[in-house]
Amino acid sequence: MKKLMSIIAAAVLCAACLAGCGDSSSSASSSSSKAESSSSVSAASSESTADSSSQESSSTADSSYESAAESSSAQDSKNTASLTIDVSDILANYDTLEKGLQSEEFVPKSGKITDAETGEFTQGQTALDLLKKIAEEKNIKLDIKTTEYGPYVSAINQIAEGSCGKSSGWMFKVNGKTPDVGADQCKLAAGDKVEFFYVCDFNKMYAQQAA
């Protein structure tokens, strides 16, 4: 009987040990699962933060690029060209000039009403636009007539067509060459040198050019 009781007690103790081991293993497994889950969340959070940081960095870079592009575009839209208004041919034919205009007020001794005066222009503007702009800034009187062929510069600083002979008047050139279009159609490029000059005898000038 005592032996039977000892066997039963040993069996109960063994079962208790097994139950304890099972709980410990389950707890360890649960702890391990929680740790892995925590690690996954942490990793996901880290990746999300990294992606967000990368996107912010990319956004900042894009913004900087756009700002630089806008700045460059703004600079490109403001170009400069120079304007000279030349009356030196009048000095060579001064006696022919109308008496009321025989004054340095109208015909400077330098032969230049303006000399390489720099003015800003935007894309699409013309030689005539530059003349108007600088004439307004320098308070130089202009007389521009509208003809069937377009605007025509009739007078600058009160020196008009016919003021210095029947075949006298204003002409213009850009970078030393006479364009094949009117001043209102001659579009400017950065650095252009525009010159409006007075000719006392068109016929003589054309003959000299043909020679």
C-alpha cells in the first residue's frame, strides 16, 4: 500500500513539473513573439521615418531647383541693349539746317544726342520700343507717324525729316547693319547696338553705298 502511494505521489509530481515546463515554454514563446512584433514595428517606423526624410529632402531639392529656375527665367526676361542717336551728318551740313534748329540744344557739338545709352527690354520688344523707352527716360521729344507701312520716326529732339534738306530724315541700324524691316518689327537680342542716325541727303548716301 505504501509503495502504491509512493508511485501515485511521484506521478502527480511529474505531471506538475511537466505542466510548469509547458507554461514556461509558452511564456518564453509569447515573450519572443512580442519581441519580434516590437522589432518589426520599430523597423517599420524607422523605414517610414527614413522615407519621410527622403521625401522631404527630395521636396526641398525640387523646391530649390524650381526657385533657381524661376530666378534664371526672371534674369533671362530682362536683357539690355544700347541706343545711340547720331546727328553728326548735320554738323557736316550745318548751313543747310533750319535756322531755328541751329543750336546745341538740338544738335550737340559731339554729334550725339545719346551715346550708347543702355536700356532694358523684354523678349519680343523692338528697336522702336528701345528708342521710346530711352527717349522717355531722357526727356527727348519724339514724333512718330503712323503710315500704311507701319510707324515711322519723323522727328527726334525736334530734328525732323526735311529739317536739313529735302532728302533728309532719320534711319536706323542694328550692330552696324541696316535691317530689312522697320524699327517696329526689328526684334532685339541681348547686347544689340541700336543706332538712329540722321541723314541730310538720302540720295547721296545710297550712291555712296552702291559705289
